[in-house]
Amino acid sequence: MNYLTPEQMEQLQELEKIKKVVMRKILTKDAIERLGRIRVVKPELATQLELYLVQLYQAGQIKNVIDDPQLKKILDSLSGGQKFKIIK
């Protein structure tokens, strides 16, 4: 098993704080809610999306706040256009 050292745990916590701050800056309330729903269903996709958005933000490529429709477009491009079907 791989155990994290206290320093690694601290780095992960710091990264999570940075991601939350950036997400609040660049996403609208609706987009943040969508990201939360994605995290429940596909946590790995949500993490990938967050890291992608943080990279864009750090590179200065995000000029405006991202709303829900824009987030959907980004999500489509990341997921390769996969369609997810919800079965009741």
C-alpha cells in the first residue's frame, strides 16, 4: 500500500484549496453546481475538468467567467463527445 507522508498530505490539501479558489473565480454558480453533480457520478472526470480549468486560468487563457453552457462544451471536448445516459 502507498501511504502519503504528512508533507504530501499537506501539498494535496493546498492543491485542493487552490482549486476551490480558482473554481469560485472562474465559474458561475450554475457551473459550480454542475461540477458538483459531475463529481458525484464521475469523480475522475470532475478532477480532470478542474485541473484543465486551473491550467487554462494559470496560463491566462480564461478571460471571462465560465457559465453552465460553456462548461458543458468544455466537458464535451474532454469526454470525447461521449453521451451519458441516465437509467431510472
